[in-house]
Amino acid sequence: MNTEDKYVKEYGNQVQRYLDTFGIVEEDLAKLTGATSNNIKNIINGEVGLNIKKMINIAKAFGIPYYHFANPKVAIPSLNKLPKSTQAKIAERQRKGITLRDNENKFSSKLDKLIFKGHFNTPTTSKLTLAAMGEEFKDKNPSEVTSLLSRPPRNENIKSIGKLGTQHVYIHKDHAEKFKKLSNDVLMELIKKK
């Protein structure tokens, strides 16, 4: 592991340490910093690089300078020293509990696995995608798939190339060119084969 990767991992450990201390989750920190839950999760796992703005925003959520946040020897501030918005988020998480977050992470992780495995290499809809996610998510709505696909980072790779009825037709950007000029009838036939 090179030095930069080591620091990125250490920073991720610090983020997790703060979350654990205050009993909040990635989703909460994402809302406090204007990031996405997946982005915070990737920071914690050391899977993304950090820029100074992101480091400042994360530290700011806990009311400390970024250079103190990254130092594991600096004491974590007490609850009453945190910004009011962070205190409110901690109180909200205590009321809600953590079970909902786990379910949402499973859902988005399953969608990411489908993207990785090539589900979007041919045209598909959110309804078909939800069905491909399995029984575990049968109570979910296709609009929840649409919502996840419309936000970064997924919307950078998965594109809508039209609509069939009320359903958007999605395709990975690497395969979009060969499908986006097809008629709705041809798209419908391709989708029925899924």
C-alpha cells in the first residue's frame, strides 16, 4: 500500500470513529455535508480520493478544523460542542434507529452489483431492474430504482434513452450508441427478452 492509500484509509477510519462515537450513519453525514451516502461509505472504505473541500465539509459537520479531524490523537468533541445541525441529526438518528439505513444500503448495493454485472448492457427499465434484484426487495417500488439511477455517481454511467409508456429505458453509457436510435417497438422486443 502506498503512502497516499494509507492516508486515505486512515481518514476513512477517522470518519467511522466519529460516526460510531455519535451513533450516526453514512446517510446522516451525507445530509450534513451535501454528499451521497455511497460517497461517505466509499470514503470510510478508503475507496475514493479526498479533496480539501470534502475534508473541510466533513470536519465542519463536527465543528472542528479539518487538520484536527484527520488526527487520531485529537479528542473527539463532546455532543454539546457540535454544530446545532449535527446535534439535531444525532437526535433524529436516535429516534429513528439504524435498521432503515441497513435496508437502503442493501438496496443500493444490490443495484450497484447489477450495474457491475452488466444488467444495463442491454436496454432495461426500472421495473425489470427491481425484479432482477430479487425477492428481498419485492416491497420496493420501481420509482426507488429510478431515483437511485438519477443521482451521482450512477447517473454518470447509466443513461435513459427514451420511454416505454411511463417507464424510462436505461442503458449503460458504453452501450447507449447502438441502442438509442432504435424505435420503441424494437426496444420493447429487446426488453421483453430480458
